[in-house]
Amino acid sequence: MKDRIAIDMKDGVADVRMIRADKMNALDEAMFSGLIEAGEKLSAMHGLRAVVLSGEGRAFCAGLDMGRFEDMKNKGEALAGLRDLTVRTHGVANRPQWAAWLWRELPVPVIAAVHGVAFGGGFQIALGADMRYATPDARMSVMEIRWGLVPDVAGTQLMRHLCREDIVRELTYTGRIFSGEEAFSYGLVTRVTADPRSAALETAREIAGKSPHAIRAAKRLLNLAVATDAGTGLTAESVEQLKLIGSPNQIEAVRAQIDRRTPDFKDV
């Protein structure tokens, strides 16, 4: 992981960065492994309250490493190699899909800070975050169709909850490049800002100042809301609320509000 992903932790916020800057953080086997290992490390990290995911250098992530496509051109090798992509290696996902889906499964909010390019699998990894902050001129694309492929890093399941179906279809069928501003208008980006990483870290610190039990419960509910019927979701709201009411962090939140002071929450 160390040659692909860097993680710095401060005050409950994990600053996670893809560090393959010379290749615009392109996805090779080592990057997939690094992302998955980072997810495992974050899941077990004591005191974690929020995550910011970004890429160092000129880009967030340029997508699949061009070397893989060169192999297809020169050797006629299938992109998946000898691996059967239908095998579920991580719950509902295969290994490449998990590199994007794991951010949804982390128990705390994740903000992707996008600059430069986020193409193909790189765009889909950003979609796995709870929120996406991007520069106005960031360039994004569901680029797989250009290579005769379909988005398969969880993109179809992540895009469909963020923007209109016809927009998802147009972007998928054409592979055209669109800007951060356009992505915001489509619902694929949460906020457009000149410095998405700084803005994301600021939001993460704000989240880290809230009750971690309530934040984790909220993420569980919001994840469930996109995957279930209203009746199940309403019951889940009640179950989560019942666990929170009267708990130490909930009482501390009330006391801090009334006393007009900064709360002192205990970690999960």
C-alpha cells in the first residue's frame, strides 16, 4: 500500500491520498490492492470520524493503467486476465468493484476531492464516496465505451442514485468528457470549488465534531435508503433513533447545545 496510498490521521479525520502522481494515479493491480488495503485499515482505525480521498499530482485518477490496454492490443489478452469477474470476492462485489464500493461501506462519511481528471474507474471510485467536491475545470468521463467496455467498477449502481437515468445513459453510451461544473449540474458532484481538498478537509473536520455514534447511524440509514423499500427504511430510522436516545454522546450533544459550548464526544 505504501507506494500507492498515503494516510494521515488528525483529530478523527483520515486524509487518504493516491500517490502514483507520475502516472496520474492510474489504476494498476498495486493501486487496486492499495485502495482495498486502505479500506481495511480505515475500517479498523480507532477514533475515525471522517475520510477525505484525493489524488496527488495533476489528477484524482486517470482510470485503468494504459499498460493493460497495450496488452489487449499487442497480445489480445482479456482485460480480466485469468480472473473470473463474476466471482464475488468482497460481499456483493468483485475485487475491482470493491475499490469503489468500499467507501460506501466504511462506517463514516467519505468525501472525494477531485481535480485534474477522473476517468473510467477513477471516476467510479469517486462515486463511491458519500460526497464529491471538484474543481470547475475537472474533467470526468464514463470512458469505458471508448475501449469497447462497460463501466464495471460499481459505476452503474452508484450513478443511478445520483442523477437522471437518461443522463447516466448518455454519459455511458458516449464516453464524452464533462467538466466539474457539468457534473454538479447533473448531480454527480456535491460542490464545485477552486480547492476541493481543502474544502473537503474543512467539511470532514466539521463532521468529526459531531457525535460519532449519530454520524455512523445516519450513514447506515442513508445507505439503506437507496437499497430498500420505504417500510423497511422507516423501521430502520426508529431502530437507530432508539439506540441513540439517552446514550452518552446524545446527552452530551444536548448539554453542549444548551451550554453553548463545544461538545466532548467519546469515540465509537
